[in-house]
Amino acid sequence: MHHRLGAAALALAVLAAPVAAQTIIVPKPVPYAVDNDIAANVKAECELDTRLADFIKEGAAGQGITVELAADVTDKTPGRVLLVEIKDAVSSGNAFIGHAKFVSLRGRLLENGQVQGTFRARRSSGGGAFGNWKGSCAVLGRCIKVLGEDIGKWLRAPTMDAELGEK
């Protein structure tokens, strides 16, 4: 009798486990949105697309979520998939007059092709402490690092039309 109750409790625990416990596949590099207006030098020099994927993986790991990075990820990829794209990245200012940078993203979490959640995210930075000693790519890197953390937190309980980061 106790054996059956133990098995039933285990089955309930597995069913009640958060969906976030499953591995989520994320594209690396993260693509730029087709309709982006990001300066060519930012794309070429700052590696936002590859660094963002790594930051999402780190942010998810901080929430106890496993992320697998893969080159060819589409809405047809089986399992749990996070499709993210870099919508915009603006790099104005500089170390002498002050940085004014921001990055915005949009994303969809799919499970076997079915949408489980969507988000838009945005972070900006003026460079932080010692910003006048940092280059533009370093400041944009601060933005995508925090965005990776934002996405990791969202993955714990994804919702539709979420606004992450700065509103």
C-alpha cells in the first residue's frame, strides 16, 4: 500500500514540476530582426548576437533553467524553444560626452511549435561607474547582460505580452 502511495506521490510531483525544468533551446547567434535599423558598425564590432545567447544561458542558469545553444533554431524545432531577435540597438554618445546606449529585443517561447509566452524587452545604459573609460561595445554589452538576466527570470513563469527590463 505504501509503495503505491509513494509512486502516486512521485507521479504527482513530476506532473507538478515547473515546465522551466526542461531544457530550452536558444539560437546562437541570436538573429537581428529583419526590420532592424542597427548601424552596420555595431553589428560588425560589438558581437551582440553571439554574446546575447551566452547571457541568456547564464541568466537562465541563475534561475535553475538549462539552456542549450544551437545554430539552426526555428519555430519548427521540437521541444522548448526560445526564439529571440535583436530589434534595435542604438549607440549614441561616447566616453567624452557620455554614453547613451540601448538594446531592445522581442521573443517567443514555443513548445513543439505552440506559443507559451511572448515578450518585448529593453535596457539602456550610460556606461555606469567609470563609463568614461568604456567603449561603446562594452556599454551595449552591459545592456545585453542585464537583458539575459531579465529573460532568465521570465523563463521561470513565462506570460504572453510581457514587458521586460525598462518599460
